[in-house]
Amino acid sequence: MSGPIRLEPPDGRDDTLTLRLATESTMTLRLPGRRPARWGKDAAVDRLAAELADQIGPAVHAYEVAAVLESEGLTAQQIEGEYGHRNLFALAEDLYGRVPRSFPEPPAAADPWKPDPVRCGLRGALFALPGLAYPLTARLWQSDRAVLALVVAGLISWAWGQGLGHRAYLRMASGRAEAAGTLMAGAPLGALLAFVTGLAIVGPSPAAFFVAGQSCYLAAAGVLLVLARERLLLGALAPLMVGAAALPFREPGAPLRIGISVFTLVLVAGAAAHCLRGTLKLPAASAPVSPPLVASLPYGLFGLAAGVLVAFAGQQHPLAVIALTLSMGPAEWLLYRYRGLSVAALRATATPAAFRWRSAAVLGGCLLVYLLPLIPAALLTGAEPAPLLALAALLWTALLLQAFGIAWVPAAVSLAAATGVASAALAAPPPGPLTEFLCCTAAALALTGTTLHLLGRPTAHA
């Protein structure tokens, strides 16, 4: 037998066992049938047991103790002359019987899904801050057709950005340069598609320029968010924030309104181009993986469905939708917490049934923490809380399933809810809060049940 040579001092986790064995009361522990004694070779064995207690206590067989003794370098002469045993295994048996069994818990592992609250909060703010451009420029383009063009172009940009972002993250598994190449090719194409669609609605008019600006901004901002350059994007939005903050105190005039918006757009687009150029210079992967395009399709469809639902919700209560947009930062933080708490539940449970119950408690707790702050937000903005909470629950559970690579189910359920709300709007515009509540609640319940079924399995978190 052989054992590892001890190369580092004890970590101190089992010092209490060593001290307990070294006391006068426990030094008399013996194998059954042997008479206690405290002198001679028997006392030497007691001292050895106390010295090696932290290694002998967790042993499940005397052979493990023999390996420890061998690693300590005990010779046959020492074993027989100093400890009074005929060989290594006899001494190991004696020590194994003298030291009580002790199985210390392993040290707590670090949370592999520990979120960055600052980054999550910043991303939530960045989802809402671009909305400051609309009050800054609205009087220059405002008309029913212009609003429709901006909404439709925004929906296309949102859907395209969701699909492109997913594909870029897949390519990032090969390398950041590959992800940057995907963004370089896809972002301008998405901006062009959104602009052409908006132009078809509004025609050649001043509003077309704002449709183009919105499409370019969403494409560039998507690039920065995928490349984790949130702080750079926040800095590029500084002129827009300053201009919007000055509106209640001073009329800037049309040239300054346009100038601030264009300057902000140039900063964001320039930042995206700079990040792409720097990332593309990184070494390319030797064997890059190119996943099929259809793998990103459900993420784009979900983006389209979520955009439709949010657009109809904002039709009557735009301030409530701003609160929902800001909540996407805490929502992202809770997605990380769900994964971390699920891993902790996996370590703390011993049966699949126990894990399923604990997983359900984790899901319920995360949903509760996310939805409760939206109640006062809805009341303060004059919206009914129930439809807003149902929409928020739908979005969060869908994002949770997507985080585990389950994409088609949330896409299909969200599209069904969006179709229901849109159909009601076409039949009797605008759709009432009851329609939105029923559609979003049914979808949220379906996604919650799917989450409990699929993510309540230990294998989903292993």
C-alpha cells in the first residue's frame, strides 16, 4: 500500500477532534475487550492517534489508516519497538479502533453563478435611457404614421437583435473574434431591414431620418451589450441625458435637439465600430464552430413577441412600461441567483423529489422578489398592477428557460400571447387590460409549469 506524502500543514478544520483525543478522558479509548492503560507502548499509540486524528477520523477502513502511516514514514522497527505491534496493518487496526469516526463537511464551494449587481443594474438603465431621445425630438416628427413606423422598425430591430445576440454568444464559444465577425455582418443588415420597413410606412419625410437613427442606434447598442461594454455605452449616451435633463428648464430649439441626438448616435456607432475593430484583431480560433442559423430563430421570435406585448402595454401606460424596462436589470440579476440557488439546492438535497420541492421554492422566491416592486411602480404610474405583473412574469420565466437553452417553448407561448392581444386590438382597438391580463397570465402559467417540469430535474443543473 502507498499513500500521498503530506505536503502541507493541516487546515485546522478537525483541530477539535485532535484536542479531544489529547485530553486525559479520551486518551483511554481502547478497542473493546482491552484494559485501559496510560504507560509504555500503549501510551505511545495514544499519542500517535491524537497526532493523526484529523486523518484517521474520516477513514472508512483500516487500510486507509495504513496508507497514512506509510506516508508518515513509519518503519517496521518503529512499529514493533515503539508501538508494540507486529506490523503496519496491526497498528492501523488499533488506531482505527481508538479514533472515533468523523466525517467533516467539505468547505462551502464558491457560487459559480454569482452575479454582478452593478453590471445588471447598469444594463437595466441602458435599456431605458435611449427613450430620452423621443421627448427630445418628438415635436420634429410626431404623427400617427411616424409613430407606427418607429414602433414597427423597433420591433424588427428588437427581434433581429435578439437572434443576432444569441448567435454571437454561440460563436463566442469559439472566440471573441468570431463573435465580433458575426456582429459585424449582422448588425448593419438588421439596421437596414428595420429602416426599409419603417420607410415603407412613413415614406420620404423628416420622420424617416429618425427611423434611420433609431435603427442604427439599436444595432450599435446591441453590439456593445454583447461585447460587455456597458460602461462605454453609458458614456456615449451622456449628451442625450444632459439634453433631456435640460428640457424642463429651457427650450433648446430644433437645431440643438437634432444636434444632440445626432451627436449621441455618432458616439454610440463610433464606440461600436471601435470595439469591433479591436476584437477582430484578436487571434482567430483554429477550429471555429458555426452553429446553424435556425438555432437562433426562436430567440428572434421571442424578441418579436415580447416587443408586441410591451408595445400594446405601453399604448395606454407608457410610464409603466418604462418601469418594466428598468426592471430588466434586477430580472437579469435574479436569473443568476436562480442558477446559483439551484446549484446550492443540488448540493443540499439527496433525492430527486427533495430537489424538485426546493427548486420550486427557489423559483417562487425569485418570481416574488421580481414582481413585488412592480406593484408600487404600477400604482405610481396609474396602471393596473395585474396586467403588468402578468407580463413581467411571462418575460422573466421565458428568459429563464432561454438561459438554460430551452428556446422554442417560450417563443411559441409568447407568440401565442402576442397573437391573442394583437387579435383583440384588431377586433376592438385598443385592447383592454383584461385581454392583456388573460393572455399574459395564461402564457406565464404555461411557462412556469414548463420551468417546474424541466428545471426541477437535478440533471438540468449538473
